[in-house]
Amino acid sequence: METLSRKQEIIVVASRLFKERGYNAVSMRDIAQEMGIKAASLYNHISGKQELLSTLILEVAREFTFGMNRVVKEEVSSIEKITQVIELHIDITVNFSEGLAALNNDWMHLEATDLEGFVKMREDYEENFRIILKQGIEAGEIQSHHPEVMLFSILSTLRTLYVWYQKRGKLDVNLLKKDMVAVLLHGIVPPK
Amino acid sequence: METLSRKQEIIVVASRLFKERGYNAVSMRDIAQEMGIKAASLYNHISGKQELLSTLILEVAREFTFGMNRVVKEEVSSIEKITQVIELHIDITVNFSEGLAALNNDWMHLEATDLEGFVKMREDYEENFRIILKQGIEAGEIQSHHPEVMLFSILSTLRTLYVWYQKRGKLDVNLLKKDMVAVLLHGIVPPK
DNA sequence: GTCTATAGGATGATAGAC
DNA sequence: GTCTATCATCCTATAGAC
């Protein structure tokens, strides 16, 4: 239990450095120095640098997969599902903001087996989102624009949220959800 | 003139690799191998790895600064200015997509003097965009949501466009502009 | 759990031959 | 303009003492 706590501490430090400089620009010495120990000591708690990356990324990826699967099963309108997806992203941003940086920027540095699993989860996630949008279009709840443009537009906003959320002082989460849903669903131009 | 062409060739190869793996995961040996020469030979054309990064990033950053300054001077409505900014991003995405990856992901690896200049340009750019939004709100052209949410939402979509533009087969640029403006300005929900 | 010492290899860059 | 050879430094990771 003591080692588990120490391991977690390493992961927290590593995630902060990965976020600031990227996986490849952070050395084991950097992480160790930040903790006040020597690099060799890290290996008593973790198997290597790769473990840090995959732990960080896969934990967050599973949150997304789990959350999306929950939303898909709901028996509500497409608009309501999209609202819930937006809220899911904001919740994950608030709770896993450090891991999100690794997931967004360093996923390609995962080792082969982890990479494969990650890409699969990501594709499934996008496909579920795509289906929700298409169902909304069929039901007349959503504009019949090219669904890919909408999917991409919403997803890139939500995926980058972690960068911006920390730069501003931590905002009220419920207010942020409300504003974000409004802007992403209805745009910035008032109705005529 | 011959050397200039060779130099350009190196930059093209480097930008592709940087985009795929990130600046720190690409070695001079990787770049050289891709060109069929040895790493040492690269130094006849460029001063070092840093020059490749700063050349790529600053070229694109200047395009943004130049384009934004042009839009700001126009005597048109705020909505029209935002439309022009969206089109500016799409034009740059189409013409400088490789450099955009470096700008988005590896700007923090610029050396001190270049980094300073880049951050300044980026802040000025955002501030100009912010002013356009605020003017639009005052004029009643734009919803009075928190301007930061709108700014962030639009900018993160536009900044990530390069990832998505290449994944799909190259789309018709004018159609993309039209769809993008529609989604970003009016959202995805049809007017009641 | 942390240390020192070190293996074994990659990295950016230079010197000098051709 | 490209090569070989090489330097000095950094990297991840291991072995073994305390």
C-alpha cells in the first residue's frame, strides 16, 4: 500500500511534466529530480517510462469509453445525448486534466499493443458520436449539414478544453457546461 | 539557388516527420535517411535541428498575424470579420498543413528568442479575435455569452482542422468554408 | 526505498577527406 | 555536397550496496 501511494506520486509528477513538455522531452532524471530522488529509484515503483504513459492514457481513454457507452444506452433525444456527451467531456477535463494532455499529444508514443487498443477505443468513440448525430439529423433535431463537419467541430473543441480550462482560473463547472452546450448547439449568432 | 532548393527539401521532409511523431521523436538521422543521405550532410544546408523547427513555425505564425491584421482593418460587420477569420484558417490549413502541426504541438520546443516572439504573436492574435467578438456582442450581432467560451470554442476547432483535413480526402475548399462558417456561427440545431 | 556505478545505445553536431 | 569517423552528452534501464 505504501508502494502504491509512491507509484501514484510518480504518475502525478510525470503527468504534469508530460503536459508541459511532451513525453519525449521529459527524461526519467527530470521526473526523479522533481521528486527529490535519483532516476534509478523510480524503477523500484514502476517498470519503465512506457508504463507511465500507458497508465495515464488508458485510464482516461476508459473513462471516455465507459461514459459514451452509458450515453448511447439512454432513451432520450439526440440533442439530449449530445448534451450529455459535452458534459462527459467537461467532467473528465476537470477530473483528469493532466492525463488528457498525454492522451491528446503523446498517444502515438504508446508501445504497439497499447497503441492498438487505444486507437480502437478512439475510433469506437467517434463512431458512436457520429451515429448520435446522424440519428438527430434523421429525426429533424439537428441541421442536415455534413455530419463530419459537426462531429469534428464539436470534438475538437471538447478535446482541447483541458488546455484552456487550467489557463483561466478554475471556473464553475455547471456554468461552463451550460455555456458550452449553448455555444456548441446553437452557435454564437442570436436567432432572428 | 541550388542549396536553397535542397534546404527546402529538407524542411519538407522534416515537417512531415515532425507531424507524424513530434519534434523530439525525430532525429537528424531519421530526416537524413528519409532523404537518402547521411545526417552529417544535412549540416551543409542548415545550421541545426532548431532552425528547422523555427523556420516551420514562424512562417505559419506570420501568415496568421498578417491575415488577422488585414481582417481587423476591414470596415465590415463583426460577423463578416469572423467569417473572414474562419476562411483565413482554412486557407492556411490547406497551404501550410505540415507547418501547422509543428506550430500546434511543438512550439514549446522553440529556443528562447523564437519562443518569445511566437508567444507574443499568438497572444496578439487571440486578443484581436477577442476584440472582434466583443464588438459583435455590443452591436447585438453576437449572443452575449461569455466571450471566452466562444473564442475558445471557435479557435480550438480552427486550430485542429489540419488534423482532420488530411484524414478525409481533400475536400472542396469553398464547400468546407461554407459548412464551417455555418456550424461555427449557427451551431447544429435548426432555428425554431 | 534509495543510493552509486555503469552498461549499452541514441543523439546533435563537428572535422576533415573526397 | 556527401561521406566516414568521432566527440561529448544524454538516455533508459540494471546490478548490487546500504
